[in-house]
Amino acid sequence: MVKTILIDPVTRIEGHAKITLILGEDGRVHAARFHVTEFRGFEKFCEGRSFREMPAITSRICGICPVSHLLCSAKTGDGLLAVTPPPAAVNLRRIMNLGQIIQSHALSFFHLSGPDLFLGFGENPKDRNIFGLIQKQPQLARDGIRLRKFGQQVIERLGGKRIHTAWATPGGVTDPLSEETRQALRDDLKEADTIIRRTLTTFKSLLPRLNDEVETFGQFPSLFLSLVTPEGNWEHYHGLVRVGDSSGNTLATFRESDYAQYLGEAVEPWSYLKFPYFRSVGYPDGAYRVGPLARLNLCRQIGTPEADAELREFRQRCGPIVTSSFHYHYARLIEILAAIEWLGVHLDDPRTMDRRVQAEADLNANEAVGVSEAPRGTLFHHYIVDDTGLLKRVNLLIATGQNNLPMQRTIRQIADRYLQGTELSDEMLNRIEAGIRAFDPCLSCSTHAAGQMPLHVQLVGPDGRLIAERRRGGEA
């Protein structure tokens, strides 16, 4: 007899989704599905628009990480113009992307996953949220708010507002950096550095009692994909795309324009989210992970002293290639530290203050691919235009899609460990959701509800008869 457990919706993620667990006759979890129930139609309705509009348009895809699409789209526009932006524009784009990494990682760690990590996975659901964290860990909650605010201020001071700025354009950026803004950003670096150091110390002290989560929240070998510099170092804005395995072998290194030769996109009838895979291995065995864990696994070093020291400790604690998805949390904290250090480097670079921030050119190519690292992983924009610059085809390969297959596997592993018979306990349900939160999936990302969202779980027999049902939060 096959039974189905439905978790709908999944809470404390960016967007709306549900999870189905399918049990075999032996009572074990025999399959798990992560359904993305939202439809994202940006590729289609952008057709016919000018490529010059795309940075502003695609930044509306996501209210949490608009900067990621803004910069990736602008880089794709650079390719259609066949220009390299001035050095000041490149540095300023890097600075904004670092601010984006800081604010998004802070949101994920403190607000979305912090209640589980610091209050406990079995805490009462009415308290296991950001408001419960504020009550029981006020210093930690304040640190999260301050750190995210710092990242948002980096974005606002450059682009004029915190979300949906149109500041980056094909060929560069709209405005140079003023000395007043540079000094304001530098003044805030010290507090941000103090906060992330304190948070890393606190988190590492928790690890000894989280061994069970480390072993069950997506602990499996897989492929990894991220950008690296030509020297193999950590990169977030421009570089080569690298694919490696869990043994430390490099399987491929390629330019963004060649991504379609290496990466395929499968579809399934039960989800709007695509299933990217590494072509030479095939679907579904060619699943790969992207994001902070992949970036730390594939880089040789980060290139700044404090972050490199943390990276060495990370590898000593967890292994040279870290295969537990639980450690996405750890990797995010190291990347926040790296972003703060690199911000200081770019702010001190005299080229950053140059007034030339825009390369002027007409359309010089009909096809281009842009790539950058969004907080959640590698992002590709692929545009084909006609001779007037109007878009004929758009393909967006987003980080959450690339993590889709690993998320399915993570759900199954956690459910198989914690599901006891047909008991739908809050702690079991939250652990399944927490495994997804480790990847920090971004589905619609336009809004996010703070606190307890509704959850509806059904256990259904093969004849369609309802065997068990649970609701929590929201209205029945």
C-alpha cells in the first residue's frame, strides 16, 4: 500500500511550494517531491522588449535579490554591445553585489533559519520564528537586523534605493561614487565585521550538538558548480564556470557563453521549476549544487586574510569537500565575512573613484550570455536579439532551479530519518522544511511573511481515502 504525505505550503522560504512524501509498503519514504506551484513567465513576456530595458525589468523578478538579476542582465547587455565597462563601473558593480550577498545571507541565516538553529527544531511553532528569536536571543536578533541593514545600505547608497534600482545598465552604471558615500560605507565596515565575527563564534559553538542534522540534512556526494577566477579563487561577479565532484576533481571549466553545451534543463509534470543537470553525466545523476557551499568547495582560496582563515578552519572541521547541505549555513557566514573584507579592498582601490563609469556603444552582437553569482548560486541570463536590439528569445537559469534535484534528495533523506509511521509531528515537519531552508530557495521572492505561515499536511491512501490530516497556522 502506497501512502502520500502532503506538506502545503512550505513555510519560511522565499515563495510558495509544497512537499509530497510517498511511502512504500514497508513504511519507508520511497520518493519525495518539492513542488513549485508558482509560474514565472519573465522569459516569455520580455520578448519584443529592448535589451537595454532588461536590467530594470528583470530586477522585478525578485524582491529579495533584485541586484542579482540587475547585474547579470547588465552584463549580458555588455556582451550585446561587445564592450568592457570602465574599471570604476566594474568595481562599483562588485561593491553592490557584495552588499547584496551580505543582506541576503543575513536574511537567510538570522530570520529564516535562525529560529531553528538557536531556539531548537522542536520549539513550539508559535515561538519558533523571528519574533521568538528577538525575545530569547535579543543580541543575536539585533545583530541580524544590523547586518542586513548594512548590506541594504550599500545597495541604496549606490543605486538610490534598496530594491528594484535601475542603476546598472549595459556598458556600466549610471552614477560614479562620491567621496562622501565611500567614506560612509567605510565607516560602517567595522561594525559589520564585529557582528559577523561574533556570529561565527556563536554558530561554531552550536555545531557539536547539531551532528544529527549535519548527517541527515542533505549529506550525500554530488557535483558542484560555481564561478572561479582564472587562478581558481573565490569569485562572485565575473570569471570562469567550474564543475567539480565530491572527491575534489574538476570535471569542466568553461566560459558563460558555452553553458548550454555543458548544462541541460529537464522538466517534470508536477512542478513549474526546471531540473538543470550536467550533460556529460545525464539526468538525473548529473544533479549539482550551487550557492555558498559550492563556491567554498570549488575555490582554492578567497583572497582576504580573515575569510581565508575561516575557510581553512571550515575545511578542517568539515572536510576538504563539504557534502552536507546543512553547512550552507556555515558557508553563508564565511561569505559574509569575505564580502565585508572585499568591500574594503574595492573601496580603497583608487580606480573606484574614477568618474568614467559608462562605455558607449551600439548593438554589436545578436546573442550574449551573462553570468554572476547570486547569493543562492550561479545565475545565467541568455538573450537573443534582432538587428534593432529587440529580444527574440530569453532564457534565465536561476540558482534555485539548479539546486532543485539536490533539494528533492535532501527531503527524502530527512523524511526517511525522522518520519515515524504516520505520525505527522511538528518537529518532523519542521525538519523537512529546514532541509529546504538550508538551500535558501528563492521562488517568487517578491514578498515574505514574517512569523507563522499556514501548513496543511495530508496522509492519503492509494484509494484516495484520507488517513490523517494536520493543520497549523492560518485559517482552516
